[in-house]
Amino acid sequence: MQRKYKLLLNLLFLMFTLFAYAQVGIGLPSPDRSAMLHVNSKDKGVLLPSIALNSTTDNVTVPSPADGLIVWNNGSGSLQDAGFYYWFESKWNKLSSNTGKNINTNDNGAGWNTMGTNSGNYSGSNTTLSLGTNTMDDLIFKVNSATAGRLGVDNSVSFGLGANAGQNGIAIGSSSSAFQGISIGSAAAVSANEALAIGNKSTAGAFKSTAIGYNAQTSKNESTAIGNNASAGGFQSIALGYNAKTNTNSETALGYNAVTNKENSTAVGSGANALGQYSTAIGYGATTSQANAIVLGNNIANVGIGTEAPNTSAKLDVNGQYKLGEKGSIQKNQITFEVWPSVSINNLPPGKSATLDIAVPAGFQPGSTRAVVVVSPAGDFAGNSTFSISNPRMTSTSGITVNLTNISGSANSLYSGHFYVMINEF
């Protein structure tokens, strides 16, 4: 009997040694040497314990869990997100899956997820929730395996397939930007520092320049091009409007097809062209071709100052006071008209004078009698060889009186008149 017990003890010791120093295989004769337990099956799996966890910090359901402990959370507890969890750093961490559903479950369903179903923590701008890593790695977003977004550790922001922002820059769309540059739009490009390009095919190619609009282009520092095909080709120049163009320094082209071509020139208006240095062209089709010139409108324009409806017969219509010349005085109105007054002078002796009253037409009456009056005889005035006109004066805003003097050597009569009148009110 004693021999029998010794044999049994030796057998138990041998089995303990095998389990302590060798691998255990289930379903196969030769377990892998790297595994303590190797399970093999073609139609069965390993079923781990099913636990109803109540939170990611639940250490009551499984008392004193060890780091690395793995369980299946069945979702019937307060932590309803089912899946495999492992215990580490005093919390349950969900094993990642390829379903794309969860990003972070370490906050009992109150963090970020891709379904937008978690409640968060209602902290507003003070939230502690975050997305990303705690290391110096860019945050990259991909679509169909291609990079579609990047938040860079160099403070760059890129969104869109092919978008590529430089340090401190922003690129949105299929675009690129340089240091501290911003590009937004398909094929938008910023190739110089601190520049801005917004719009399909817009290009900011110079330092601190701005290009906004389809195919807007800047090529000189601190220039601005805004509008479809606008082009700023001069230092600190501005091109604003469809196809507006500047070519040299400090120019301003504003309007459809407005063009400047000399330094410090300005073109404002559709088709305006300032082609002389320091020149200004304002209005539709206005063009300057020499230096220091100012042109208002094209050759058929009517310019009004103080009026919204300039006289179509005048190049310049000024409604209000004006001054001409360095030492000129302020004038109110310059009025001209033609009259045929009634005259009745019978046998006026030589050297004698008679008065003639001339009525001022209603539309030509000045605002006061403070005026210089000129009355000239027309070419067909009957008294041109026998009468002189003198001392014209305003007796009222509606009437003028002149003296007619017989300058012939004999008595003469006059029964008609034809005069040109100018009233200069000041």
C-alpha cells in the first residue's frame, strides 16, 4: 500500500512540473511555444465572462480587478455600450473595433463618439472633452484612404483633399498656403508669407497680398485683387472688379475692366483707364493719357455738380456757387439768353438817349439783382449803325433796363430789337 501511495505522489509531481514549465494546448498536440495556453478550433470560440458593468470606473461588480483583466460587458448595466473591456489605470477601457462607432468610452458614455449620441458633460467652453493625442502628432482626417484634413503641430489647418497649409497657415479646399497664409477654394494658392487667397483658382503670390474671387491674382507685395479675374500687379496697388488690373506701384483700379498703367494713377468706373502717372480717370470709359490729368467721363458725358440731372447740352452743369481762378470770387449764377423786346423810339434827335426795358424770361431769372449785366446787339439789330447800348442794369430779378443813344448825325427811329443778354450773379 505504501508503494502505491509513493507512485501516486510521483505521478502528481510529474503533472505539476509539466503544467509549470510547458505550454498547454487545447484542440492541438503542439501548442505555440510563446503561449501558455493555445486553443484551436474550427467551429468554436473562447467565451469570456459576461459582466454587467455600471460605469468605466466600476470596481464593485468585479471586486479589485487586476490590470489587464478582460471581460465582456453585456450592456445590461448602466454602461450600455457592449463590448470587450480591459482594466487599466483604475478604469475599464474598451477594446477598439473597426465599426467606427466609438472614439472614447472612458467617461461612461459622456465623451465624444462618431454617432453623436453621447450626452457630454454640459461644460460649454470649459469642457474637458477632447479629440486627439497627448503627443506631438498631427491630427489627420482621411476619406477613402486619402488625407482630407490635418491639424498640424505647427499651428497649420488643412481641410479638403489636397489641401496643404504651411506653418501657422490655413488651407481649405484643394488649396495650399505658405507661412501664416490663408487659402480657401479649389486650386486656391498662397505662395508667399502672410497672404490670403479666397476663391477657385485664386492666387496670392506676394507677401501680405490679398486675392479674392475666381482667378484673382496678386503678384506684388501688399497688393489686393478682388473680383473675377482681377489682377494686382503693382506694389500696394488695388484692383477691384471684374477683370480690373493694376500694373505698377500704388495704383487703384475700381470697376469692370478698369485699368491703371502708371504709378499712383486711379481709374474708377466701368472701362475707365488711367494711363498717365498721377492721373485720375472717373466714370464710364474715362481715359487719361498724360501725367497729372483728371478726366470725368468719356467724350459724350454730361458732368453734374450739385444736380442729379445735368443738362444734356452741357459738359459741366454746376448747381450752386462756384469760383474760377486763383483770385476769382465766388459766383452764384451765370445766365445767358436771347430776346426780341418791343421798341418804340420815334425821331430821336442825335446824341439823345431813350430807355428800353427788357423782360427776363421766367426760367432765367437770378436770385437777386446783385449781378453784372451785359447786353449786346445781335447781328441783325436794326439800330446797329445808329444806336448804341449803354448802362444795362437790373431793376428787378425779372427786368433789365438799358439806354439807347442816337449816335448818328440826324434824328432816327427804332421799332424793333434783338439782343444777347448775360447776367453774372455774385
